[in-house]
Amino acid sequence: MNEPPEFERAPERLGDAAYREMKERIIRGVYRPGHKLTVRAVARDLDVSTTPARDAINRLTSEGALIYAGPKTVVVPVLDASALREITLTRLALEGLASEQAAQNGAPASVEELKSLQGLINSALDEKRYAEALWHNKEFHFKIYRLSGLPQLVSMIETLWLRIGPSLHNLYPEFAEEKYGVRNHEIAMEALEERDAASLRAAMENDIRDGYRRLKRANLERGAGTSA
């Protein structure tokens, strides 16, 4: 009886939608580390007004996904060596656990979906469309993690990807040329098909470790470039 009119609730829902879309863009690596964003730019990207855009930015800065560079400008943070190491160690623990738990839920339909996603990743890598490869890569990983049936665990993993997602741009072109991720994903799909929990966990952990080695080098290269 006392429920507020529809128009009074709409701005809150619009802000939530803007937050979710912006969060997904960051997780999937749409924005590179160091990328600057303004409220107006976010509003334009999301096709919303400045109020929900500002809402989304404020929530994402509180989560550490963005940092303020001025009163109206935010930046996608660049992870230093310490932050990168800590995030990676936590990812190994949580994503390894999720993968292990997912192994018993690997129905044939799920494996086929993963194969389709990997096909999209392979095509994007072959054509050097790295942003698209990252987009599908996130879906591949979380398809496996959601099979764990542990939504709180998946939510914690998502928080880590919110921090690491932009840095994944630094995997390329090396990851595309050497096919590190492709091999790890192929082993993961085979392990899921066989319901081999240990092998599935190892494949996903190897994927994280291979990525970490490349991201560490990217940090060193950036430091050398800065000091030159």
C-alpha cells in the first residue's frame, strides 16, 4: 500500500545497471591500466545520464577498481609488483578451489559451451583482436567457476578480476603467439569432460601462473621504459 511510485525507484535501478555494466567492462579488460575516465565519458559509453554514471564510478572507486585523479576524473589503476603478486596468490587459492569443485558438474553441454567459447577466443587471437579475446576469456573462466555451485566463492573471484582485468592486456601479443592460454584451456576442457578434479585445478592454476610471469615482465619493461 505504501510502496513508492515506479518513477521514484527508477534512478536507483539505473545506477545499479550502470554499475554492473561498468564493472563488467573493467573485469573483461575493456579499459587498459592508466586509462582516464570522466563522468561524462562513462555516461556516454553506457548511454545513461551523469547521475547513474557518477554512482557507478563512486562504487567502483570504493572497491579499488578505479582511483580518483581529480575532482571529475578517475583512472584505471596500474598494479605494482606487490599488488600483482598478492592478487595472483589469492587467485590461485580461490580459482583453484572453484575449478576443483566444478569438476563433478561437468555435463557434456557445459563442455560444448566451453569449446564454443574457446573457438571464439582462438579466432580473436588469430586476427589480433585481443580485446575480444579478453572478453571471451572471462566468460570461459567463469563458466567453469560457476559450475562449482559456490556463488559466494565466485563473487570473491569476481572481485579479484575487477583488479586484474585491465592488466590482462599486457599478456598480448606474447600469449597469442605462444598459445599459453589456449593449451591450458584445452587441458581444462579435457579434464572437465573426464571429471578429473586435480587436472582441472592444475590447468587453471597453470593458466594463472603463465599469465603472472608475463605480467611481471610487463611491469619490469614499464619500469625500464620509465627510467630510460
